[in-house]
Amino acid sequence: MNRRAALLLAFVVLLGGPAYAQPWQVERGMPHEPVVVVAVEADPGQLNPAISTASPVHRVADSLFNGLVSVAADGSIRPDLAEGWSASDGPNGPETVWRFTLRDGIRWHDGVAFSAEDVAFTLQEVLFKHHARARAGLAPAVEAVEAPDARTVIIRLKRPHPALLAQLDVTEAAILPRHLYEGTDPLTNPYNMRPVGTGPYRFVSYEAGRQTVFARNDTYFKMRQPAVGRLVFRVIPEAADQVAALRSGEVDYLPRVSAEDARLLAADAGPDGPLVLRHVHGGPGGSNCQMVLAFNLDRPALSSLALRRAVAMGIDRQELVDDLVPGQGRVARAPLSAGLADFANAAQVTLPPHDPAAAKAAIAAVAPPPMVLLSFTNFAPWAEAIRADLAPLGLTVETRTMAPRDFEAAVFQRRDFDMALISYCQGPDPAVGAARMYSSQSIGLPFGNAAGWRDATVDEALDDAVGRRHHRILAWASIQDKAAAALPYVWLADTDFTVAWRRELMGFSPWSGQFAESVSPRR
């Protein structure tokens, strides 16, 4: 057993036994109303995906809503609320006027007719102000959003923006009901806790820390979808308990399976086995994800580049990947995920190598105070491993795990942290999910620029990262060069995911926020 394996074993023992002493009380439906039960590791905290990029929120709430478009497994763009679209040249260049034609007859779950006004309102008043990826990656490119009639939305761009369609699905741009949000603060609107959407499922109940229940939307605009009566999200914090529940049939779907658990479940996932395992590059919350350690640059000690570099050199990133995500991750080589291909590869950056001796000397020279490292509960093994790497080098780190909503408040609102572990999903294009990490306009936004890094030349480069692909690649190379030199983050690993479900069900779309839209019993 290696050092980190022993550490993780000790950590699991410290946590104690399962949090649930009683059997899970899952109400199964009538024979014609099958129920799909999904295990989630954390309570979502709130159910409005337009004001947060947190995966625990999207994993649950995306099933209530729709975007203008949807994204297929191969990355192609499909109709959703919009049945069609076209781009034309405008005063600001080629393909800067986009016209979307909405489907006819769509209604909100409360019976009110859906219209183009809902789209224009959500984009301009909610997403562009409160959704970190939309605010940093889409809003700067948009000149105006118009609703000339009930079924037409026109998006006028300031310049060509190739990532536009990829930024309009339910995860990046869930559309909200204007009649329930206009004139309110979307961050505190009570409908965040009892949502009204247009999606395949409608809200039934929410029990904090226990479960969230949705029912099939019987008036959904896509015929014969969904084919199950209820969708139940059960909070089961411990991975071992999730796996046991899947095997016993108490749970039908696991949206995240660790590499270790995937190996354990593989024997049950053969052609005749009771389970299905699927490896994907993204899911509700985004794709092309990077696990990063964010420094709070407002802290005097962490304003020292020497200390940030020492921390980066003190962490054994390869061992993190080998021990925590074997087969599901790779050591990060740049400030963009390798899944972004040319954008990431164009940056000929060199991140600090693992050098404990140099790190120890640098830490001694700075003499920093003890640090607090915050993380989601399910990222605790990462936090403990980092603490163990840094302790022998002279840096004392206290790890604290938090529920997503508490983490969001501490890191992005109060900025009451020293270091934080965050999985930033960057999407199919850096404009979708990477820009928020580096834009000064995203400081304070939930899951935006956690480091609080400000660089005017980076903001200018982000504004310039538009137009033809070659020009955008060069702009992102410059951004990555500056980020790698400043080290507002330690880029730890590019991560993938494994999902699992019971074989008696079919039609899951694990790459999508609407992962259960087409699910049905296998016949």
C-alpha cells in the first residue's frame, strides 16, 4: 500500500460508517408509472440552473428546463425550444445576426404560454448577470436580444462568435419564466426552490439533505417523452453506499462513479450483467473539466507568487491522478483542458514541475501562516492528499468540506478562504466555460474567477478571442501564457467521468443536462 492509499484508507475510516442507518424509503410508482431513482452525493441547495454553474444544481435541476438548442453525444446541435435557426451577415460582420424560430404550443408547467419574451428576458436579465459561464463567455459578444413576435428570437452579435450555439443548451442557458421572475431578484426568488419550467419533468417536492422529486410533464412538447412517471434524486453522500444501492436495485442511476468503483462494478456490466457502465467526457454541469486548486489572491500571503509556485511544485499531480482518478484523468498540462484540442495545444506553457526540495526551501523563505483549504465533500480525498503533500514541506493546511451552497457563499461571495478545490468544466469551446476563470468581470460570480485574478491584458485578450478560429487560438495562447506565469490556480488534472445505471432501463443521455429525457424501461 503506497503512502496516499494509506492516507485515503485512514480518511475513510475517520468518516465512519454509512450516514443512513435505515433502508432508503423510495416510493415506487404504480406498474404503469415507473420511477427512476438517481443517487447524488450532495444536496443541490437550490434548483435554478440559470444562476449557477455548480454541477450539483445542474445534475438535478436541468431536467425541469430547456435551452434553445440541445447538444447530442457527438457534439452536434439539435432543436430544443427552437425548432430552427439561421445566421446572416449584419453591420458587425458575417453571421452576426441569428434568428431562432420557437416551437409552437409550448407551455410552462403552470399552464402559461411560453414565448420569445421569456428567452430575451432570461438571457439579458438573468444569464448575462448571474451565470458565470454565460456572463464571461457569451454576454460580451452579444449586442442585443430581441423578441419581435412570440415565436421569434433575434440575437445580434457585436462580432462573429463561433461558440454561440454551444452556449444555448439547457446547461449553459436554461430559459426561465419571465412572468415569475421579472421584477424580482433572481438569486432570492422563491421559485428557485419550487421551479416552474418547460422541461420533461415538473417539480413535486424538495426535502433538504434527503431527496428531490419530479414527475413526468404530461404536456411536454416532445411526443412520448419521458416514459417514466417520476424522477427521484436521493442524497447519498458516500460512494460505497451509492454503489451498494445501485447493486441492490434501490437506486437506478449513478451520475458519477469513481475509477475504483468502476472496476468493482465491471463484473456486473457485461453483456448479460445487471448494470451498464459508460465513460463520458462531460455531463450536467459541463464537459472538458479540470480539477484546479484556486488561490485567494486577496490573502496577503497568497499574493506572493513565490508561495503560489512553491505550492504548485509541492503537489505531486501525477500521484493524484494515479491514486484518485486512474483511467478517468490525466495530469493537466495547460490552463485549458486538453479536450479543447488546438486551443490548449497552442499554448507552449510549462507548468511548475513536482520539486519538493525547491518547494520546501521557498516555503521556508516566505514563512506563510497556516492555510484553510475548502472543497465539496466528494473532493475530500483530493484535499487530504494535497494537505499530506504540503505538510512535510512546512505548510500547514486545514481541510474543510462543505455543501455546494455553503462552498459557493464562502468562496465566491464572502471570499472567506485561502485555497479551494474546484472542478471547472470548460465546455466544447473555451468561450463556454474557460473564460470565466480568467475574466475580472467574473469575480464574485458563483463558480467564476475564484482566484480573484485581475489582469487588464487578459481581459483585453478575452475580448479579442473572437472571429476566425486561428485568431482565437492565438488569443487563447496569450491568455494561457499569462495565466501560467501568474499562477492564480494550480491546474491539477483533466478529468472524465464514468456513469452507471440498471440495465432494465434504456435511453439515458449522460452527456446532457436532460440525461433522463428519453429514458424508458427496457422492453
